[in-house]
Amino acid sequence: MTEEDKEYYMALALEESAKSLPACRPNPPVGCVFVRNHEVVAKAYTQPPGHEHAEAMALRLYGKSLEDVSAFVTLEPCSFQGRTPSCALALVAKGAKKVFVSVLDPHPGNRGEGIRVLRAAGVRVETGILKERVMSFIDPYLTYS
């Protein structure tokens, strides 16, 4: 997959993330896109609190193993159980092999832990795709403390 491909799919995930506002608040607006053989097979965004995060919605919509799918997520998948299960663990459970993340989550319960969970399970993770563009959109909604 070329850098242009990665940026294209992350831009689609960013478009999805905007659909979650304002209903997702106080959670950040996150978008997720699943790509298989250069075809988008699922697109999703964070739902209202207590409902699906973007990754969980994409997993439900796709409904199959992620072994041959690349996941593009605007914000690091959550590593912890809150009102909803861990998205990082859900991606691992569905067989994810490649996850592309734009921005690391500064939330005290995450801060790189979602990436560590994925990598510990053997998932190839690449971060920083369209970082400045995504950060300019998502920063006002992030929790830093």
C-alpha cells in the first residue's frame, strides 16, 4: 500500500469522524475505515456515549475476520473497558493484522496502551498518517488529564 493510499483511506476515516458530532460528546469524534484489496468494506464513526465506538461499529458492519483487512482509525483504539469494551482487544479478537492510526490518544487510560495491546498481539501498527490534519480536527475533543 502506498503512502498516497494510506492518506486517502485515513482522509475517509476523518470524514466519518465528523459524522459523530455532536452526539458522541463527551467522547472524541473518531472515524474508522476497513479496507480489503483496495476496496472500502466498512466505514464507521463513534456513536453516543455507552454505544459503539467507531472500531466496534465497523467490526459489526463488516462481520468477518480482519485477517486480510487494513483498519484505518483516526484516534488510537482504546485499551480499557469503560462504558464499552476495549476497541484494541476487539480488533485483536477479530484477527487484525494491520492497523493504521493517525493520532495517539492522550487520555490517561490510554496514552499508547492501545498501540501496545495491538503490537503485543502481533498486529502491525503504523501511526501518524495525516497526523496534523486529524489533530487539527480532533484536538478540541481530546482528554489530556
